[in-house]
Amino acid sequence: MCHPAVYAAVFIAQAYQSAVAANEEAEKQNRFYKRQAELKQQQYMFQLERTREQRKRVGEAVNVEAEKYADNILDQKKQLIEARGRVQTLTGEGTGELGSLMLGINRQGLQNLSRLESQFGSVRRNLANELTNIGFQEKDAQLQTQIGIESVPKAEGPSMTSQLINLGAAGAQGYSLGKSIGSSSPPNTRTPTQTGMGGKGGVGKGSTYTTLDSGKGYL
């Protein structure tokens, strides 16, 4: 017959092994979570590096287009001045023809300047839109990184308090079970078995005693 303390010890050992297994599983899951977060962060940094390079190229393009625009404006003004000089040389001053030609040259010059300004404005708007799209890409990369990290759940093993409570409960349960098994065992008693030699209703010389737990007889 096992003492109730033995049952308690067995139950406590089983509870302890369950707690150890739960902690190991939690540590494994958290290592996976940490690795996933590191990979997502690396991916995010690579994406930011690409977008920074894109921003740099857009900024360089803006500077190039601005320089081209300034050069074209200056060139157009020079052409206008040269055209005016040629007209004055050919027609002379003070004639109605000169005024008419000058008016046409000025009108053409203004149209050319307006066309250059419109072209530069279109290029500048396109580059600004490209910068806006890059900003959206950066925000989307940040969001996708956060979603990717949170898609892997963290794990938490049983706390020290809960482990102690579980161990205590397991010990109490095992001890109670041991006591229950011990109290339900039959007593070690002997019952006479009549062999026919001792007479009716009594225990004589030929009677045999049989124990319930061993099956052995005593004379």
C-alpha cells in the first residue's frame, strides 16, 4: 500500500514537467517572433534605402530641370534682343513698319517664354507627384512591416505564482487520491470455512480459516 505522500509527489512531478514543457514552448515561440521581427526590420530598412535613393534622383532631376529652364529663358531673351536689333537695323527707326515688326517679335517672345514656363511647370509637377508616391511607398512599407511583425503572436509561459499554485494543487490532489485509495482497501480479516469435521454451527478441530487478502488457511 503506497503512502498518500507518494501520490502527492507523483502529481507534483507531473505538474512540474508540464510547466517546464509550457515554458520551453513559449521560449521557442518568442525566439521565432524575435527572428521574424528582425527580418521585417531589415526588409523595412532596405525599402527605406531604396526610397532615399529615389528621392535623391528626383532631387537631382529637379535641379537639372530648373537649370535647363533658366538657360532656356535666358536664351529666349537673348534671341528677342537680337531680333529687335536686326529689325531696327533693317527698317530704321521711326517707321510704322518697325513698330509692327517689333510688336510681332515681342508677341512671339512672350509666347516662347510662356511655353517654356508651362513645360517647366509640368516637369516640376511630375517630379512632385513622384516624391508624393515615394512618401506613400515609405508609409506602406512601415505599415506592412508592423503587420508582418504582429502576425506572429508572442507567447507567455506560466508565471511563477501560477506554477506554485498548480504544484500545490497537484500535491493536494495526489495526497487526497492516495488517502481515498487507502481507505477503500478491505481489512485483513479471517473467515472460517466449514470442512465437515467440526460439527454443525461451530468451529471444530477440522475447521479452516481463510484470509480475504492472502487466501491462506490456518488450522
